[in-house]
Amino acid sequence: MRKIRTNIINPIDQDHTFIGLDYVIAWDDGIFNYIHPYQAGKDLDCEERLDEICIPGLIDIHTHLSQYWIRGRYEPSLLFWLEKNVFPEEALSQNPDFAEKIAEDFFQALFAAGTTTSVIYTAPYPQACEIAFSVAKKYGARAWIGMTLMDQNVNSELVQSTDYAYQKSLELYYKYHNASTLLDYIFSPRFALSCSVILMEKIARFAQDNSAWIQTHLSENQIEIANVLQLFGVDTYTQVYENVGLLTPKTILAHCIHLSSAEMDTLAKYDSCIAHCPDSNFFLKSGEFNYEALYSRNLNIGVGSDVAAGTTLNMLYHSKMVNYRQSVFSLSPERLFYHITLGNAILLGCQDKIGSLDLGKEADLCFLKLPPEPIPVDSLVSALCFYGYEFPVMETVIAGRTVYSR
Ligand code: GUN
Ligand code: ZN
């Protein structure tokens, strides 16, 4: 049982945020059971944290664990960056000691940034994926984790045979799906260039039959797209995924920058999810995400760090980037905060459990120290979304368990 006197900032919906100054928030057995304005004489035995704010645990719907140590390796074009930096680095995760050290570092950094839920790619090795699951379990992370699939167009150190990629994915799925309340498996074809039609079809069929999660990358870079159209003999990148059956309501498509209107309509038809990764798009000079057009189609848009093309795991920094990467359209602080909390939870279908500080939900939260300068109440959400990444994270809690304490 924890009972804390503090200030809470809570997403209500896409355009509204609740601010509760001098509140008491309590949880027992991992579930919020008391959220109320402080009452003198009644709320006894509280921990006093009035110089902090309490927000829901942050959610990152797209990131690469095995790339954590190569953030900020300058190369402003996707395919060159993958060849030069990413593929050699991911090959190092063949070594279990390496895979373990990087997983330890990654989860510690996630928690230190206030992130409680994440959707993760690991390297193309089953053992590296298993190690990520075991480290996540040891620390109590909430995550969807998948082994990266590549059965073509990569060097022999990384390439998997089609059967191996498929069989090992299934083994990992059976081992980790339902094995824990906090962890699940996500099928993870890297992108069309590194996956054969047969592999994508088999993964898609299995995922559809089992209502399992899928993640991949779509339409990030112009050279990538030109190569995809040539390799698969199609008119659009989206057609490749549509033809093989990879578009489902439980498919998370990272980037989606250069989509035509018809492709956006196709994604809307299948109700697939989009991971917008603005910092990555900026770093690799991939292009500008068409937020307005995708949002107007009611597409499920979430936000991800996309480390290592994204330079930090701090989702408050990415909330600012969502705004900054739009050259004209401006998203409100309320919308930015929604995206990295409740919005991402809704995308993942777990808004009944996480995403906001509400009675009956699981206690996923973090405490941030307020800066010394006075911030008017009606500017708090704005401060949080535009420089909240500077506020020290004091404690991070997942399902009632402290996973980080400063
Ligand atoms: N497309 C295929 N693989 C990757 C990756 O690892 N990072 C990014 N940003 N895009 C990709
Ligand atoms: Zn990515």
C-alpha cells in the first residue's frame, strides 16, 4: 500500500487534461484505489511530495533495444545508416553477454525516463530476444518484445532462412504470449526489403489466426520506397503489406511518411496502427509525417522513440518533437501528452489497464520533480510537454512496484 500527497496530471482525452493540485493518490496490490483532493485531518500517513508531479507511466510504441548503444551515429539516409551502423551493431547481439548487458542498460534507461510500457524490436537472434524477455521480467517491465525478422538482402551474419525465421518466431510466441501479465510477444518483420513474400505471408497468417501483434516499418524513406516498388513489382509500398496480409488492427506500422491518399485509405480500411517517430524522422532526414491527413482518417496514431534513429528514450522529449516536426500544423500540449500516455494505451488496446491515473487501473506512474520557477497551473501541461524532459524523474512504478528510484 502506498499513499502519496502530490500533484497529478492526467490525460482525459485527445484534447483535455486534468490537473489536480494537492491530491492524494494511493494504490494497493498494484491497483489505484484512492485518488482524491487532499483532506486535512483525514488523509493521514501520506508521503509528502508536493514539489513533484505524478503522471501516468509513459508509453513508447516503437523502439529497438539492440540499437540502444548506437544513438546519434550521424548518417542522414536510412539505408546507408542501416548498413553502416545498425546491422554491424545488431550482429553483436549474437553474443549472449553483449545481449544481456545492452538489455540491462536499455531497461534501466527506460525506467529512468519514466517509461513503463514499450514495444520493442530486438536483434535477429532468438537467444537475444529471450534475454530481453528475461531482463524485462527480472525488472518488472511492461512490454511487447519481438525478434527482428530478415530472410533476404542482408549479410550472412544476420540473415535467417525463411523456415528458421518463421519457426523461431512461433516458438518465441508460444513461450512468451500469456507467460506473464506484463509481457507479450510481437511478430517483427523488419521491413519489406529484408523480408520475402513467403515469410511475410506465413507470419501474417499465423498472427491473424491467433490475433497476435505485428510490427514493421512502412514508407520511411524515398530510396527505400523506390527499392521496394522495384523488388516487389508493385505500385505502392502499402500494397506489399496488403497483399501478404500484414495489415491488421493489431499491426503497428512505424513511420508512414510518404503515403499517398490511397495508401492512407488502405491503412484506415484495415484499421492498422501507426507509430509516429518524429525525432527519428528528423535525424535521418526521412521527411515530414502528414499528421493532419492521417488523423482526419481516424487512424490510430501513436508515438515512439525509434531508438537508435531516435536519439533518446525520453518520451517527454518525443512529445515535443511531435509538435516540432510539423512545419505548419501545431498540436496542443494536451494532445501531445495524450499521445504518450492514454493515446498509446488505446492503440495497444490496454486502456482499461494503463494510460491514465484512474481508480481500478494498474498503478503505472512516475513522479517528476517540478523546476524551481513558478509555473501557472494553466501552463503546466505546456511546460511538461515542451521541457518536461528536463524535469528529473524521481520514481517510476509499474503495476505498483517501484522499478526506478532516484
Ligand atoms: N527500417 C528498417 N529497419 C529500421 C530500423 O532499424 N530503424 C529505422 N528507423 N527504420 C528501419
Ligand atoms: Zn524502427
